[in-house]
Amino acid sequence: MTMKSKYQKNYTEKGYLMHYKAPLDIAMLKNQIYQFYIEMQDITPKIWRRIQVPGHYNFWDLHVAIQDAMGWLDYHLHEFAIRGKGKRTEALIGIPDFEGIGDLPEVFPGWEIPVFHYFNDLGVEATYLYDYGDHWMHRVKLEGYMHKEKGVKYPICIGGERACPPEDCGAVPGYYNVLETLANPKHPDHRDMRAWVGKDYDPERFNPDTVRFDDPYKRRKLEVADASFQLRRLNYLIPGQTCRRS
């Protein structure tokens, strides 16, 4: 595998080195909050969220905040595609190919890259891909900078509409099939579909006050142990098939 980025140093004979970047000791970031708007693509009516996160976040931290705000379960791989103001090329940021297998484009490790390196001006946008099988695409836009409010624990979700699709439902067409089946009690698959999505699933319901955010550092230690398995499966992934955790 030929690597040309600064992350080549992470590939060693002992495996991939996991360098988690601690919050940067930069004065302007200590009390700064970034506000992001997230909207799922190719789905109507819109499914969207608005979140506020600490300015010192890296891309892994932002990924966890998006997952928790949307209602995803973080079962699959993800990547951000972003250029940033003044950047020459688009970068893919997420979970790298730990073992250097396959011919996939290089994905930079999100936990090593501060958010402000690419979200470096108001209005900068990225695409956020979750699940290489179902291929859920999100638009992520930096809407604003603000100061921390006293007594508020960040990140927080301050707005949004509609629940995200159920995991592994078969991409956008599968999601619409879920909605159609649930809406018709006479559909032959109605009972099975309701049992599969759960009795509490309501595609129209979302309350930002119920969002709970995980510690991204703790989440990383749990999730990345499984990532190399998922990446190996990509070599054999059939288009439209989900890449599920074992």
C-alpha cells in the first residue's frame, strides 16, 4: 500500500497506531461553541437536526454527536467528505483502513483532525456518509460561532424534525417501504414490520430534549475495535448489502 499523507506514520509492523488528539489548548477554543445544521439527503419530508458542540472537537467527536442527535446506533462505518475554505482538495475523514487492504480511497483518522481545520468559516459544508451499504447521506453545515453559556453541558441538540430511518432498512427505497407498510394496517407485512421497528417507533416524532450524548472518547474505544472487521467486509460487499457488526 502506497501512502502519501502524514498519517502514513500510523501504519507500523505492530499495527495501526491510534493517536487520539486531546482537546487543543487554544485560548479561542476554550469558550467557543460551533453550531451545525444536519439534514439527511434524498428524503422528504426533511429529517434534520441542529446541534451545538465544543470548538475543540475533532471529527470523531463530531461524528458521535451527529449519531446521537440523529438517533443512529453507530453500527456502521462513516466518513466526512469536506474541502474547507482555502483547501485545494477534498478530504475524506472517518475511520481509516487499519490494515491497508483493498483499493479504497484513503480515509484520514477523524480523532486526529480538529473540526476547525476544515470547518474554518461560516457556511462551510461537508457530506457525512453513514453506512456504506444503506448509504445514508447527510449535509452538514457550519452555521455559527458562539460563546459557551454558563451552566450548559455541551454538546446539545437545539432543534430537529422527524425520526431517522431504522438501521438496516435497505437505504432510501427500503425506508419508504417501511413508511408505507406501517401506514397501512391491512398491509400483509404490517404486523411483522411493526415488530421489527419496535412499538415505539414513530417516523414523525422527534424531541431534541430527549437526546443524550455519549462520551466520544469512550465510544471510540468500543467502536474502533470492530472497524477492521467491517473494512475487510467491504472487499466482498454486494451493492445494496449492509455492512453489519458481528
